[in-house]
Amino acid sequence: MSTTAAPPPVSQRRSQAERRDESERLLVEATLKVVAEQGVSAATFEEIGRAAGYSRGLATQKFGSKAGLAEAVIAYLHRAREAVLEADHVGEMPAFEAIAYYVESHLRSLSLAADGRAYFMLLGAAVADANAQRPAFAASHDRVRVWLRSQLERGQASGDIRADVDPDAGALMIGSLMLGLSIQWLIDPGMDLEPIRRTTIQTLRQSLLAAGGTTSVAKES
């Protein structure tokens, strides 16, 4: 009988990769929690590692710098949002309905989860300090702009979105609207988002939807 050790099973190798992924996920989630509860200045690698149940050294090893950490946080949040869009088949909706869904889900998530609050706190700090994290946020917002533009172009091709709407400018307008409302909510978390949500969808409908355009989004009273 051969005494040569058998190679580790594939499932074991996968579980090692899964453990690495899990440690990064826990560190990112700890970052969001620390920022939301204690503020941006509290989110040191030492505090993040402690909150995640790991060492400062692991957090430093995983991300290398605060800019690397910001990129990991943004990637995590984009994956979470894209998973929701896919699960709800947003890409199969009429274009205006997809845009309305995106805006509504963004506004509703502000008051339901700490992740959004932490994201905009990190964004505010990056802009205020003009630090190395700012390009990661710029790239994140551009990713949203490209998605919104694709929906506007899709809607124009189907005749649901007005032909005179500039897709790039329209996408930037919608993204800036969400950004402004998010910052305002960060300043005043007690504000009532529901009438703002209704008014936002009404305004977008009047600005974007072509006469006879397809949408199942109910008109707000």
C-alpha cells in the first residue's frame, strides 16, 4: 500500500477560500457597524479587527490602507445591491419601473439599515479630507450613473422614456438626487422619507415617462 499522502480534497480547499472570504466579509461588516455607531474616526484597523473578532494585523493584511478598506466596503455594498436587483428581476421590468424601483429601494434602505448611513459618513469624510479614498467613491457613483443611463437608453429604445431626455445627463440627475437626499437624511435622520419618496417618483415620472409609456408603478396621489 502506498504511503504517499493523498492531496487534500477539493471541498477542503474550497472551505479555506470560503474562510478567507468570510473573514473579509466580517471585517467589512464590522467597519460599517463601527462607522455607523461610533463615527469615521473610530474606524481604526485595531477597532475594526476587534469588532470582527480578529486582530488589527489581519485587517491591515486584508486591506493594506484606508483606501483599500473603502474599496472593499464599496464592493461589498454594490454586490449586496446587485443581488437584490437580480433577485427581484429588476432588469426584466420596463425601464421606468426599474429606475423607480432603484430609487425607492435606495430611499427606503436609508432608514432600515446602518449600511447606508455608514457609507455616506465615509463618503463625507473622504470629500472633506480630500483623501485617497475619494476616487473609490467617485468610481462607485459612476457605476450607478452607467446603470441608470443604460435603463434610460433601454426605455428610449422601447418608447417608454421620452426621446428628448439626454440619457447621460438624466442618469447624473437621478444619481445626484439620491445623493442629495441621502446627505440630507444623514444631517436630519428624523425627516419623514415617505412623502419625499412619493414626490421623487412623481417628479421622475413627469420628467422621464413618454406619453403612453409602459409602467406598472402606481401613480401616487
